Amino acid sequence: MASPDPLGGVVSVDFENVLRSARRRLLKMHYESQVCHLGGNLSCLDALVTLQHRTLTKDDVFILSKGHSAGALYVALWSAGKLSEDDLKTFHQDGTRLAGHPASGWHPDIRFSTGSLGHGPGLAAGTALSRKLSGRSGRIFCLTSDGEWQEGSCWEALTFAAHRGLDNLCLLVDQNGLQGFGSTEEVASTADLEPRFRAFHAGVRTVDGHDPDALLAALDGSWEAPRIVVLRTVKGRFLPGLEGRMESHYLPLKADGYEAAVKACGEGL
Amino acid sequence: MRDAFRDGMTALARGGVPFVFLTGDLGFGALEPLRDALGPRFINAGISEQNLVSVAAGLAADGTDAWAYSIAPFLYARALEQVRNDVCFHGLPVRLVGNGGGFSYGSMGPTHHALEDYGILTALKGMRAYVPAFNEDLAAVLAALTARRGPAYLRLGRGEAPKGVPMPDYAPWRRLVSGDGPTLAVVGPLAGTLWSASLNLPQNRRPRLWVCAELPLADTLPEAFLEDVESSGTLALVEEHVAQGGAGPALAAELLQRGRAPRIFRHFAVRGYPSGRVGSQAFHRRENGLDAPSVLAALGCLP
């Protein structure tokens, strides 16, 4: 199955293998480190790997606003050859640079320290504004969670971006429907983000967040100011018995769960 | 002081210094010349201080120098996490400009007073606070801020310099009055009022009056100040800021560590709103014992 790619390539069977490999590496990293937040890492990993391999150019900037998905970012960078196997082995260990939430200052693709939600959209808007004012090229991508849009600062940034005509800014929303202590609907009636985004004059695309073809298509063409891509995802994807469940946010993997998840990811490179 | 700030910034813009100026919907009737000089680089970011600071950080991280302007507490209190995480964690050259230092906003009420600003901000990584005392300081302070490659906070107050008195050139520490009385260090504009009140005191009661305009203060303490402290034996620090996190405890600790502590140390700082009532900046200074007669009387400087 192949489809057009904004960079002129094709999404192929080979790329499915890249995704499988990344999923397995993320599982291994979290299993060995016994670190939580795996569910939200698995929900956005496919999108991050797709961005790293198929979308981002040297002029583009990616900002991970949902910093608790640092593991997915590290694995996506590893998958793209920007972090080493040895780097990943230090995840969450004493002396590591690979913190549970990204810490900046050592890697060009980790521009900002994030982890407190609601910061990425404003940072991204400022970066996009900088490119506009200076006439420099490059697109600014920022991945948020869905619960993160309960932070007022996100709406401040969206208002600013729309008013300033930042058509070089794309906000991606990992809509897995679950947050820290319940679903986004139960906690704050925020399952319906798209009409809210449209009311703020953003251009909105909603896609299956685990379908690279769909993501690439949603990023295609001239962007509105800004474009928002809502990624419909499954929290804890490939975790048998934990998919779409709160427990995937917190529980570290046990041996049998890890083996089952690796198997669920399928074979590949 | 806001007008002096505006004039200085406008001169920088017209001189070709590249920067973006963001305001949180403030500056009507004041900042228009700067707006006109900067054109699209003057951004009214609206009433959204968290975003204001994050955008400034995003600009700076991408190589565009940024200034972020608002009423002081809206920056250091409302947007503190953005200052901490987005600006200071990354050591970015974002200049936060807080108008209304101390009780400057007077009867506008406590929400507009900035009584903990430089204490909070200088606790953050790499942050340096500038508290110019006089309108004449602004040109030098703005030059320093422009040259600085890390986070900075500028606290704007009200120029209170006495008229007809030669103004010493800007420096982080300056001696304003030489007397034989106690050594008196003052942070920011309040120094002007104490300067006026000290001029006609007899020599034996006149304080050795110093003004401090940059924090943290430890790395700029001049030897002449330390000598004044030693020879007078009494040091008082006055600041329109709460004691916790203020310049007073920092100065005392620094002198102790250097083994040059005075025999007597007095700290005059903001206690709050003891009467529960609100008034002018002068009213609040009096209520907190920060007005010149109260300070000078407490130090035995008045005849």
C-alpha cells in the first residue's frame, strides 16, 4: 500500500517495518527502565516516527508539548538516526540526558524543555512568528495531548497564531481520549475539540493517528493559520488488555505483558 | 520612568537594533512612538501574559531578540512558569519589562503592586534584575539589556531624583551622598527620595547613601561600599520589596561570607498592608516605614 508523500517519496511496506521496529524499541526501553507513561507514548509514536522519516526538513522545527511522551520522541529520533542505541540505553538512568520529560540543551532536535503542559503552542507560535518576521523558511510542528487543551495557555496561543496569520504553524493533537484521572469527556467535557478549534479560525483535519498515509495527507497543501491535525489514537496501543485504558498511563510493563505487546506489534525489521 | 524607557527603546529601534517588542495590551498614550518605529516588530499580544512570555521565548530561541512588556505582577506572577521553563531553563535573551515596581500603582490596588518581583525572578536560573533608580539611568540600562545574552528583568518605577544635583553616571552601585553617619543602601527609585532628604542633614548625621540597581548584588559590590560599611559600623538596606527574597538578606549573607559584616544591620522592607487600606505610593511607603523621615529617624540621622 503506497500513497503520495509531501517530500516526494512513498509510504511503503518498508515504512511499516520502520514503525514496527520503533514500537518494539519503545516497549523495550520502557520495560527495561520500568518507567510509566507508556500508554501516551504508544498513542503518538506512529505520528512522531512518520514526521521524523517523512516530513521534517532541516529548516523545520518540532516541539513536543506533551513532554510525558519523551520516550516516543527519543525512539523516533533513534529511528531516524539522530540518537544512538547507547543513548536509548540510558533512558531514565542516573546521569542520562534522556529524562522522562525532554530536557533541552544537548540535541538540536530537542529545542525546548517541556513537561508542564500548555507551553508548546506558545513556544511554537513564537518560533513561527520569528520565521515570518525574518523571512526565513521552515515549518513549525507542535504535538500536544488532548487533555492539554484544558490549559488556558493553549487557547491563548491559538488565538495569537490565528490572529497573526501563522500559516507556517501546525499543531498536532494526540487525541487518545484519556488523561491523568479519567477520560477527557468525563473530566472536562473536552472530547469535541474540532469545533472549538474551528471557532478559533484554525484549519482542522482529523485523521487516524496510527495511519501514516492519512497523517501525510493531512499535512499536505497550503496550511491555514494555523493548521491543526487531530490524531485519533489509542492509548496503550499494542498493549494487550490495556489498550484504551487508564492503566496504560501508569503501570510499568511486567514480563508477560511485555512479551505479549512485542508479539502484538508484529514481525518486521 | 516609562517615558524614558519608551524614548530609549525608540532610539534603539531607530538606530537599527534588531528586536521584537511584545506588549500585553499596555502602552496606550505612551508606547505609540515605539510602535511606529518598529512597525511589524511591535506586537500587541493581547491580554494573555502566559502566551506573551512563551512567544517571546520562541522568538529568542529562533534567534530573534525579544522584549516582553506588561504591568510587573502580570509578568512575574501570572506567567511565572513560562518565565521559569520557557525562558530561564533555556537561558534565552528575553527581556521582561515590568512597569509599576513596588507600590508605583498606588491606589490602583494590591493586584497591581510588585512587591516580590525581583526576589522571585532572581531565584530563577540566569536571571538578572535591573532596578534603575533614575530616569537618566535608562539609556545605560537599555544598552546593558541589549548586550545581555541571557534572561533579564527590568523593573520600572518612578524617577525621584532631586532637582539641581549632579547625577552620577549609571553603575550597579553608586554613592549618592557622603556623610559621617550610617551606611545606607537603597534599591531603585526610593533612593531619590532619601537622597533629597539627606542633602541638608548635618555632616555627622548624614548617611553614606548608596543606590543599588542590579540584582543579584554579590558580584558587583564595590570596595568603596565595603569600606563605608566598615568605617560606619552600621549598615541599613531599604527596598520597596518584601524581606523574603529581597536584597537585604542577600547583602547580609554576602557580607557575612566575606567576613566584612557591620556591627549593626538594619533592613527596611515591605511588610504589606497593615491598615488594610489602599492609597498612593507615598501612603504605602509611610505605612511600611519606608518613607524618608521614618528611615532616617530610625537610623538616628534626624537632628
